Amino acid sequence: MAFSTVESERREEDDESDRHKFERLVQEKIDLPTSDNGLYLARTVAPVLTKALAEVIQLNFSTFCTFQ
């Protein structure tokens, strides 16, 4: 169990590092100014909405399968 926790923490750190690298790349390469608010939304709200959408799709799929 400890191995999976350590592995999970390492993956979270790697994901966070990748997010920061991507944000820097976007800020350097894009001609349009990016707002801090947009980056905040992309990092915080988008993952929550994606997870919620996946749960709704899974719920609808399992409901659909039980009626057939």
C-alpha cells in the first residue's frame, strides 16, 4: 500500500511540474496575453467539470444498461 501512495504522490508532483511547464510554454509562445484568471480556471475548474461530466456519463450509461 505504501508503494502505491508514494507512486501516487510522485505522479501528482510530476503532473504539477508538467502543468507549470505547459503554462510557461503557452505564455512564451502565444501572442495574445493570457490572464491569470484564465490559467486559474484551466487548472482548477476544468478538472472538476471533467470529472463531473465523466460521472454523469457513467451514471447515464449504467442506467441505460439496466433498462435493456
